[in-house]
Amino acid sequence: MTYSQSAVERLLSEGGYVLISAGRNNKMPSDHNLSDATIQERTVNLTIDLTNLYAYSSMMGVYNGDNETSFFVILHNVSPDMERAIFIQLGHKYNQESIIYVRRATPTIQQFIYTTGEFSGKYVEGQGYKVLTTNVTDDYSELKLCPDSIFIFTLNFDFEIMIMGKTRKKTRQLIDHHTNYILANRQRQKF
């Protein structure tokens, strides 16, 4: 599925979508030695889980120094809490460190939710997005637009405030965690 730029900008502004992938999670030892074919099979299985339930489009994402196929999924927005839980479960099923969930609300609820690892169940909040143009190297998504162009964007998150249930904690843990994730990706790419 491809979108017009105005449709993408409206979704990014108003919410009602999830970003999810089934790529390699370099912070999880169980993923270190998986073949590219196994990762591709996992990605196909995620598309099977999404098909007939949600409208979605594949996109290229670069997160923490690693390229991966991700999916921009349009939510139904009928049962937001249930949809959020479903996508957290899918993130866990495909061993993803995190998903991005953006609920259509006023104001928009934008969450970077950890689904595996030491921060599983915790999340950070953000607001809005930024359109990117050139010299982009990390933490962005590329979504194909109709008729034949690419929309490059990044979502804004505050990684200094970690949320656990109703508790907010100011910390550098997540910033350090993502720095270590980038180093793990670089290490894997050397081999």
C-alpha cells in the first residue's frame, strides 16, 4: 500500500498507527547467529499476522545503526488499549526490542514501547515528527509515496523520562542503552 504525502503527514500528526518490524535484535543473544533467511522468514510471518487485520505498508527503517524492513500499520482506533496490547505481543513474539505506538487522541499519545529485554514493559513518550531530507544516517524511516517518491521522517521521543506503569523516572539509562545498541550493531556488522 502506498500513500500520498498529505495522508502520511495527517497520520503522523493525528496518530492511529504502529511501527513494527521482525528484524534482528542485536541486544538479544538469541538473535546474534540467526541467518538472513531466518530473519526474512520472521518478517514474512509478521506480514501474515498483519494481513486481513490491518492496512499496512512496508518501509525501510534505520534504528540504532541497523537497517531493517519495518511496517507502517494503520490502526482501527476502535479499541485502542486492545490494539496497543496486540502490538506489544507481536513485538515480543518477533523478539523486537520495541515498537512505536501512536494513538489517535487529542493530544496524540506517542509511545516508544520496549517489548523485550531489560526494559520490557517500560516506555517513553514523544510528540510529533520531523521530515528529513539529506545526510540522514540513523533513527529514521523511509516510506514510499504515490506516485513514486519517498517520505523520510523521524519521530520525536524524550528518552530521558522512562515510564513504568504510572511512575515517571528521569534517567540516562535509555540513552546509554541505545548507545550500547548502536555499538552492538557496529560490532555485528564487522563480521
